[in-house]
Amino acid sequence: MTVHTRSALVLACVTLALAAPIASGQGDLDNTRIVFPADWFGHQDLYSVRPDGSDLRQLTHGSEWENHPSWSPDGRFIAYAARPTEYGGEYGIFVMNADGTNPVRITGEDVSAATPSWSPDSSRIAFVSSNGNGSGIFVARRDGTDRQRVTASGGRPSWSPDGSSIAYHRFRPAGLKDTFYDVFVVQTDGTGDRHTLTIGQSSFSPAWSPLGDRVALSSGRAIWTVAPDGSDAQEIGPADIEGSHPVWSPDGTALLFQSNRSLYTMAADGTDVRLLADNLPPRTPAGASWSPPLNHPGLGEPRIRVVSPTPRQSFPTHTTEIRLSVALENYIGPWAWRIDSPFPLGEPSPDTHISAADDAVVGGLGAGGTYTAYVACVDARGVALESPRPTSVTFTTAEPTGTYDRSLFAVVTSPAGTRALRIITGDGKELGSTWSGSDLPPSWSPDGKTVLFVAPHNLWEAPAEGGRATRRTREGLFGEADWSPDGSRIVAAVQLPPLGWEIHVMDADGSNLEQLTFASKGAGRSSSRNPVWSPDGSRIAYDFNGRIRVMRPDGSNVVELGIGDYPCWSPDGRQLAFSGDGVVQTMNADGTGVRTLAPKQVSRSRPSWSPDGERIAFTRHYGRGVVSGLYTVARDGTDEQLIHASAWNLLHPRWSLWRSPSPARQHSLELPPGLSDLALPVDVTEVSFAGQSMLVGREGVRFATRHLISLGASLCVRFRDGRPEIAVGRDGRLVAGQDFDAPAGGTLVVNMPLGRAITVEGIPRAAPTAGLPGDAWAFAVVGQLPTPSLGSASIRDAYAQVRVTNATTGATVQARIEDDASYAALFMNQHRAPVASVGDFLLGEVVLHGGETALLFERVLTPRDIRMASLYQDGPATPLSTLALLPPFPSPANPEVWIPFALNAASEVVLRLYGVRGGLVRRLDLGHLDAGYYLTRERAGRWDGRNDVGERVAGGVYVVELLAGSERRLGRVFIAR
């Protein structure tokens, strides 16, 4: 990085005094840096320097007044506090790349925030904040979203290495002249706040050690360390220097601290005190941070990934805009999008820049179109960056499949004190369909054939033209519900006595209920109700205590829009109609542009948009006799029309348009050998192949993954809310995973070992799409825990998850354990880069809730595994074909480490440990071993962290050499002290 001219002058003002190692672990710290604030020449910026005092770099050059930097544990970012001038403006939290580029403010302009501290996984930041709603310690994602309050007061948070707790100091009034602080520890959810760590009269600025066994803090004029439970307090000095604000080195061997106008380092036991920099300006505030090793092999590359839409997703015919959502990994900053035009790298783009936390709205779409959205990260000038690499996603809108011939309204009525659901046509006639139920809003299925309603406290689905209703749920107190646009999920209000109502989502069959909102917790009888899904499936609107809110389908990014209830989306997703104080109102999807359409005395019920978005239906109450009417009004509030008058009480109209019958269409599809994307163009009723015919779609049975598997598929994957659903087949039958629907327009990843040409027939719903085949860019591992004697409750109590590691590539994925003890893990690369190859070594582990692991399987991938794009754990492991040295555990280690390996032939085995400078540290003769896997603590090579003469080695990186016969393999071990 180029150092500005002013930074060069700084070198004359700073004494960089370290020519010798600062501690015994210096070998580990050569690749680390220290960041600190300084206000040379009247302006405060951030600088970084090596631990030996060399290579000073200026990181910030803006107008803000920066301090309190914090280096992320993954080494990629620095969080810090800044305000516009030295004495004016509110402090805010910023995050920038570790080289000082791309600073982004993650807290609001009206919020005062300071002293950030990273979580161990670099995903969240704790900081001190205050505004009109109170002060205290808060935790947020690294882009500033999902902000949660942890404490009501306090400062200087420090995160424990396991991520469970935060240490902080709190002011204790002691009189006009004295200022005292106590150190507390609180769990990250705000519970378990305890005062345990104060030493003497006052302690402040706690800092958790990398191993979590000690907490350093300032007390009196010295640095102390103490156990996390408050015991074993030890003063470590430094002698003859007043030290404060300690910071641990990443390997735990040293401490950085401040004294007056100087920065020092010392060994963790208080010895070997060394001056890092002096002659700092007197206004330099306390606050410095030590980076992790900046060439750490476990760091992931920065990446921008499209979350929505999914590849080859097909949207309904009337879609004019979609919401584009991305996820940024190992990167903080803005991004931009373009349609059907790639980004020219290194050149400014005129397109709108989107902050890291926001989505984009892509408009101007038409029926029957194919579009490609290109996304790229950009700098402040809008120049597209090469890293993270730009990406893209292609999606379609369906062709028109018929004309609308009649309007239908599902209306809740209350005749003679009862409750019923009735269907009313657009010309005011009531159909014979009537079901006893509740007075809650009904919901049409996406195909318009059935209606979802509540009766009583459970969800039922009934055919619109009459017939027997089917119960969707069995347990719980359910309220208003709505279908997702693709018909795969249902969102519903569920009562949680005695707290109130919360929004949940579930599968279309009522299974897999998941809670999305938690507003009732600690808030008395609060209420989150009346959820409705947006037309593109990217948002859910609902009302909370008389105020309308919008969130993502996973419950994140909650935004409050304004006063009102019973929201209903317009077909294009740009507006919401709602009930507000006895009137029908509309507003834009961002809460602006509120407009009243119907006058007073309108029923307090849900209004409903016509499918073309031109009119809105609502109900109005009168008095005796004809007491209620069903009305429609133009979206601008004109042309009010009475559709149906009734002596009964009409509520909650839901407008549906039935399509005129469309002839079934046939499409020939080529399912090539290997992996490909597949989006079916029709709701399949019949499949033909090789002179055979398979009927599906009869009596409510939808085309599903079991049908694809019967056609020869070995793997089917569907993503829902960012999570994969996996089905694995062998010999034409489903052997593991889930059987899920394959509706028209929904994108599936399908693997066909042999390929097959098929003809599908059904009602057109989407444009036919199929991606090009690729080589092993998706690979699933499925199986069942070998615990048949345990019930599901025992399995859940014992095991947290299954972890599968490709030891050859280093990639790791986790899989949840289902009630039947099954699991399904997926390796996948959306850019179609291979994730598995013949000869790769896969290791499966069961992770216990306490963090311990148990070996589940070891497997070397065969050509058949790659051809099937899946591994079904129903047979013994395959022997290794080569010598393998695998990653040691735990990492970092202190003091013991186990070094796993695998032998392809019996031989004498030796492990040698070397220092980073090449000197031999320890030789471990393991003797003559048979071919096989040596992966567990009982079988792997064990090093106790001592050299050949029995001395404890310093913390740091060591090279490990595996010798087996004439073959050798190299790796490395990280020892933390």
C-alpha cells in the first residue's frame, strides 16, 4: 500500500524501538500488524505497523476523526469509531477493508456509537451506543443490520473466544472527584449479567485472551489478568510504567498496552517489556488492536452471491419487477446491478449503488422474457472491483397461458351468529361453496383452485367449487394465513399463550413450523398478525399492534411502515392496501405515499386487490336489514361499485381470477448426463419416455422428486429460503433425503447419471428452461446415524449436527440431524466449479452439543460416487489409494495436538516437527502401522507441545512432516500460548 507523504513525515515523530523479538512467540507474530489512532498534524487518523515497529502505514485519510480500531478475527476488516470533527458530531461505527479501503458507516447518523469489538467468527460487532431510545452495549451484524441491545449501560466490550459472553466495564458513581468502574460479564443474549472481575477499587477495559482462560484488565496503574470466574487475579505489571487498556496478541503470548503517550508490548507474564512507539500526540485516545496472522490459510476469499432470484427461476406472467438480494462474504461495501449487460471491470458504472445491507428492485420486466442480472461490488466511485469476482443470475417470466373469464371473492360471513366462508362471483352471485369456520381472512391457493381458512384454531383447505375440506394443521392455535406465491409454504399467525401472537412459516402440508417474529418476548400481550406474502415471495407484510411491518421470509430485515392493519400486496408488489382507522388506504411498499380510497364506515377487515391491480375490494357495514355490502373501487379512489349486498356480516374479501381452461401443452426435454438446472414449464400431468407413460398430478398428487428419481435421477436439490432440500435416489427409488414437489417454474438441480429424453404434458405455467450440464459442481452426502436404539429425543439431546469435510479441498459443510436420525449435507458451487473429484477424502463427524466430535465415516470418492453426484452411506469405506496427512486438531492447540493421517500401505511411520526457521523441534516414532485411517485421538499422532529435551515450545506455527516408507507429506500445526 502506498504511504502518503504526510505519513512519511510521521516517521520522524515516532520512535520505533523494536529490533528484537517482543516475546518468545515472535515467529507467529511476524505476519501480524497493530492498528492504532494518532493525530499528527492536527487530524486524527488510523495507522498500522508491524510488531517490530517497521512498515508504518496510514490507513485512513478522510475528514472524520477516527479512534478505537478493532481488527476482525479473520483479518479482513477493521471496525472503528469516527465522527466528523474533533469536537463536533456524533460518533458512529465504520467498517473498512484491512488495507484502509472502502470505509462504510454501519450505524445511523442519529446514533452515537463507539468502541467496537468483533465476535470470534467475524460476523457480528459489539459496541457502545446511545440515542433517544436509550444507551448500552449493542450487538449487530457487520453490515449494521439485526441490531440487538445486550445491556442498559457499560463500555469497552470484549467478546469471549467461544462467542457466548461479553466482558465490559460499567461506571460506578463514587463522588464528585472520583470515577470508579466495575468489570462485568454478560451472555450475548443479555442474560446472566454478573459482577465478577473487578480488582481493587476500580477496574476497566477488559480484554479476553485468545484461549478464553484469562481476562486482562486495567486496575490502579497496572495491567492484571484474572480467570473468567473472577479467581486467580495476578498483577503482571509492567514495573515502573503506568499501563492501561491491554490488548492480547493473537497467539496469547504477548500484550499490547498504552502508557501516557506511548505504546508498549510485553510478554503475557509481564516480562520483556518493549517500546513499540512513543512521542505520540497527547490527544491520542486509548485504543489499539492486534491483527490475527494475515496469511492465515483458513481465510475465505471475498465473494458476492445472489440469494434471490435463484438460477433459472421463473416468475408469474404478470411480474413486472423482482427483488434482487445478494449476500456478501468476507467483504463490506456497496454493490451494483445491471440487467443483460456485464460490468466492465475497472470502469465507473452509472448504475445505482446499493449498500451492503439492502436489496435492489429490478423493474421493467415483461411476460415471456429471459433476463440476466449482473452484480458486482464497487468502490465509492462506482468502479466494479475484480475481487470479489462479479457474478450473475438468469431468470424468466412466464408466457401468458390463458385469459381470465370470471372474478371470485372468498368472503367470510356471519349468518345468524355463526361463521362461514362463502364464494361470491364477480356478478354478485353466491356459489354453493360454504364451510363453517372463523371470521379470519381466507387465502386463495396460487392456482385459484382451493381456499385456505381457519376453523377453529387450525388451518383447512377446501376446493373453491365445493367439496370436502382437508385439515392442514393438527396442533396449535392458528390465525390468519397466506400461501407463498409458489404454493410450497404457508405463513400464519400462531397464538403463544400467554404472550400473544407471532408470525410462523410452515410447509404446505403443515409440517416444519418455524417462528419468525419474537416481539412478544417481554412485551406483555403484544400481537403480530395478518401476514401476507409479496407476489415475488421476497417479503412478508403483517401488522404488529396496529402498525404495519415488512420482513424477509426468514424473519430478518424487519421494517415498520406506518399505522394500519390487514395489509394486502398489489400484484406488482409496489403498494400495499390496508385498513386504517375505518377507511381503506394504500401506500407504497416503503411506507410513503399514504392515500385514502374509501370513506368512513368501512368494515375493519382486509381489503383485496384485483389481479390486474386496477381495483380494490372491501366491505362496508350499515344497520338493520341489509347490513353489509361487498364493494370494489378503482385504485385512485373513484368508481365505487356495489358487488353484493347481504343481510349477513361480510368481512375480509379475497379476490381471485380464474383462468379460462387452457389446453395442455407438451414439451420435450433433454435431461443430459451429469448435473444441470431444470425448471419445468408445466404443472405436469403426464410424463412419457422410451415408449412408456407415467401419469401424475391426479387427485392432488403433484409432480415430485420421487418421479424424477424414477426417471433415473440420483440427486435432486431445491433451495428454499436459502436452505437446500435434498433427495437422493438409487435404482429408481428414493433412498434418502426428502420427497418435495417440483412445480412449474421452480428451479431444481438434477443429476442424471445416464441422461434421459422425456416429454412432459400439463397446464403451462412458466417458460421452459434448462441449464448446461457441469462436472461435479454439486455433491450431496446423506445417511443415518448408527443409533437405532435411541429415540429422536435422545438423538437431539446428544448430537448437535453432522459435519462433513473434504480433506482434499478443505471445504466443510454442516447438516442438521432430523428426527429419524438422518442427515443430508451439500457441497455446491453456483459458478459450476467442481466441489468433488475422484480420490477426494471425505471425513464425516458427529458434533456434540459440547463441541466434542465423534467419527462417523471416512470415504475416498470413487468414479461411481462422482457419477451419482452423491454419497449414500450404506456401505463400508473405500481404502485409500495414496498417503494422506490431514489437518491437526484442535487448532490452535494448547498444549496438546493430534495429527491425523491415513496410510495406503503398511510401513514405518515417523512424524517430525520443525520450527518456521527450519530447525528440528521434535521427532515422533509411531512404529510399524498397517494401512488404514488414523484420525481419532486414540489412533492419530499426538504431540504434547514439547521439544526433544522436554521443554515447552513457544506458541507459533510449526511444520509437520509425515514419513511413511519412501513417501512424505508436509503440513503445519499452530500452537497457542
